[in-house]
Amino acid sequence: MKVNSSLENLYLGGNQITIAGVKDFAEAFTINSTLQTIYLRNNDVTDEGAKILADALAKNFGLRVLNVANANLTRAYRDWE
């Protein structure tokens, strides 16, 4: 993802992604500017992961959709979706 300049959509729903995976994705998101859609629904993102993603995505202006439905977030972060 860091060096793939043609990847626009990433569907990873239900892949048991945890905070460790979220950290890896967040690092890649700050570099990849072609990614437009990321589906991380039905994973164990958690509030901590949502914060990490939000911080990383503040540096990525190409992303249009981030789906973290059913990703083990508390109400405060679900409302952020």
C-alpha cells in the first residue's frame, strides 16, 4: 500500500484486524494518496485504533470513505463515523 500508486479501494471487512494492523494501515495511509475507499467494518479496530486512523487520515486528502461499522467502537467513536 505504501508504494502501490494505483490502489484506490481496499475492502478488508471481517478480517480480524486488530490495533496492530490498524497501526500498519495508518502508517501506509499517510504515504498513499490514491486510496479513496477503505472498508474495515467487522474488525476489532477499537477506539484507540479509530484515533490512530483519524490522526493518520488528517494527512491523506484523497480518502473519501472510511467504513468502520461494527468495529468495536464506543458510542463516542461510532458517532464520529
